[in-house]
Amino acid sequence: MKRAMRLLSRLVLLAERINVGGQAVIEGVMMRAPRSLAIAVRKPSGEIAVKREEVVPLSERYPVVKLPVVRGAVALFTSLVAGIKALNFSANEALDEGEKKEEFSTLAMGGTMAVAFGFGILLFFILPLYLTKLLVPIIGDSNLVFNLVDGAIRVAVFLIYIWSISRMKDIQRVFQYHGAEHKSIFAFEAGRELTLENVRGYSRLHPRCGTSFLLIVMLVSILVFSLIPKLWPFYLKAGARVVLLPVIAGISYEFLKWSARNDTHPIVKMVIAPGLALQRLTTREPDDSQIEVAIRSLNEALEVNAGYKDDRLVV
């Protein structure tokens, strides 16, 4: 009983001190706290499979990671790694009993990341640049107009992509778990006990969502890419976009954190409204069994992280 009360008091303290985040995976949810990670997946049998681990922040080994903008670029990379690992675990656990399970090797995981990253760059950054280049005889050679058209095409491609995948049945289930993840995090941030009844009533739209982050990236890139000299040849412009992606990710990350801290301000509400609206595509209302999985994942992550606050051991 004393141990349970001590854990509960630590969880209350954590709710005041730490940020948690997550990601929907196949038939499950991954949750992250500053020093922990947990994945909960609903197996075909109905049982919830759980994987959890401690996470040592890179900022402890490399203080430079704590710097603004830098931490955003690093967070993007580490999130990609953790996300692919979580998807691998969830894909295996969601298989029917008797089906062959395979684990990614480090090389395979690196290759998967490279392909996914390369596809994203080509689709959302290189393709809009090429299409805008083709439109120069129509839009003229104004640098301002060029970047505005390029940005508009980039955002349009992104929205079409999101809308297209949201129509897929399997993805819609992932988006339900995405909604369950947001509801659970909202309840935690409100200091509520993580029960089905408490979590169910919260919104599925969260201001710190990765969907909002990606939309911010699209908009910030318009400003950053405007710094690239318009007289540069196509290959240099394309290469500069790849090089500047960490900067764009870092700036977008800082803006997302700032907007999440000030989301009650009228102006901030107006600024984050497009990201919240886009989440209506990338989230769906979850059922109770999906909310249970999200709660389990968050509880497991918090239990591993419960000995710490502000990235320091609680003594």
C-alpha cells in the first residue's frame, strides 16, 4: 500500500513537471516520457502486449542538444527511430498466433528510415520546387511570388497526401488509436486519474500533435527557403532544401512548444487552429478498447519514469 501511495504521489508530481507524447502504431499506442518509453498493442486474442524501456536523454551526454532549435532537429530524428521500432513491435504483436514474426536488424531499420525520409523529401520539398520552376513563365521571376507559389504547392501536396491515406481502412484504425493517445495525454495533463471514464470525454485534437508539427514545418519552410538565392540552379536549390531541413524542424519544434504553453491566448488559438483542423483527418474517435490500450501504454511509461522529475532522480 505504501509503495502504491508513493507511486501515486510521484505520478501527481510528474503531471505538473513533465511533458509526455506519443504515437499511434498498428493496433496500439507508443507513449514517451522524458526517461521512458512504452508500447501497448492489442493482440488478436484480446490481450494487451506491452514493451517498455528506460530512455537516457541525449542531452545528458551532449549538452549542445539542449540548445533551442538544435533540440528540435534532434527530437525529430530520435522520434523517427523510436517510431520505426514501435511500428516493428506492433506489427509483430498484431499478427495472429502462429504467423511468423520478424525483427528489423539495425541495417534494415536504417534502410527503412532512409527510404521513408527520402520519399518525404522528394514528395514534399523537391516536387513542389520542380513544379514551381515549370510555372515560372506564368508567375514571372519575382522571388516572393516564386516562394509563395512553391509553398502553396507544398502545402497542397501535403494535404492531398493526408486526405488520401485517411481514406484507407487500415489507416483509419491507426487514426482511432491516435485519437485515444491524445485523449489519454489530455487527461494526464489535467491531473485526472487515467480511467476509461475520465479519458473518454477529452478531445482527440491536441496542440502538440505531430500532425500540427508537420503543417508548421510546411509553413516555416516558406520563410526559410526564401533565403535561398533565386539565381541558383535547380540542383543547388534542391540540395539547400535538404541541408536546411534540420533548421526548419528546429524552428518548428520551438514554435510548437511555445504555442502549446500559450494555447489559451486568442491570437495563439487562431494560429494553431489550422493544425487542429487538420487533426480531424489524422484522428478518429476511438472505441473503449482502444482507449484502454492508450491508458495502459501511458501508465507503463509513467511507471518507468516515476523515479524522476525534471530529468533528475527523485530522492
